Amino acid sequence: MGWRELTIKYVKDLLRAKTPLEVAEKELIEAQHLKMQGESAVEYAQSIVGYNEKRIHRLNNIIADLKGEYYDR
């Protein structure tokens, strides 16, 4: 099969109506990708929250120490 025939076949495949199975499979892949992106966003957000919790604790301890107080929450 030559380049011309492959191109024609490709274009015909693009333009034909998709079957319900093909549509469902495409939507499933899209949903899986979006779920993975969401999970990555959750992991990132959790790490930012943890980082800032530790930072707040450290800064409160520094401030308390500089004031001659005790702070440990």
C-alpha cells in the first residue's frame, strides 16, 4: 500500500462516524488521564500544605525563642 492509499485510508477513517464502542473507549481514556492529573494536583497540594505547616511551626518557634517564650504546638 503506497503513500497515497494510506493517506486516503487515514482521511476516510477520520471522517467516518465512530461506533459507540469507539466513543466509549476514547472517553474512558480521557477520564483516566483526567483522574491521573487530578491525583497529581492533590499530591502537589498536600505537599504544599505540609511544607507550610512545618514552616509555620518553625517560624512560631523562632519568634517564641526570640521573645524568650516557649512555643511547641
